[in-house]
Amino acid sequence: MFLRKARVSGPAHLVAPKGTQPMTLLLEIEPDRIVHPVDIIEHIASINDWNFERQDADEISISVRGNWSDYHVSFNWMEDLESLHIASAFDLRVPDARRSEIRQLIALINEQLWIGHFDMWNGEGVVLFRNSHLLTG
């Protein structure tokens, strides 16, 4: 479980009635993480017997065999943003001649998404999905 504590302290101005001084609210959050988010992902991978490689404390890559494709998922913890970035690449290589059409298709798909987005790596022509989960507060 991802747990944290918060302490109130840092400035935020509020609207004050006419003729009075504005009130200042100080907010400062100091997280105390009991479990690192990437440790949780590693635990889930171990339980499901998925292949994974832990590059460092803030990054893990997992490979999972699917019905139509293998999925390669990378999780990166960004401490300064308190965000878990997820990128999932598919075993789908787009031939050079079809890349323009695929970019148009990806744009149409992305217009319909509320969170995350599809992308294509130019060098390899690999299609992937990216998203970030903010874990602040």
C-alpha cells in the first residue's frame, strides 16, 4: 500500500473582504513513503510470474505474453513530480510505407482518449501507449 503523511505549511492567498488584510494559508507536504511504487509493481510481476528487469530503484520493465502480441511495459517513478510514468510497447512494427497512415490513425484514436496517448517511435516504427499516474496527495 502507498501511504504518506502531510504537514501544513507553504503560502496560498485567499480573497479577503474589502478593507481587510488577505489571509495566508501555508501548505507544505512532506511525503513519508512506506513502500516505493516500483516495489509494488515488482511484487505484482513476481506474483503473476511475469518476466521483469529492475534497472534501478525507480524503474522496472515487464514483459507479458498476450493472445495477439507480447507486451513490454516500462514503469518509471519520478520522485520530483510524484508520478508513475507507464509506457507499453506492442510487438507491432510499422513498415516505412505505412507510417503516415498509422500516424493519422493514432491521431484519431488519441482524440477519443481522456487519459494517456498512443505514439510511434520514429526509429523502429514501434507503436506504444504512454500514461502518467500522479500519486500526490
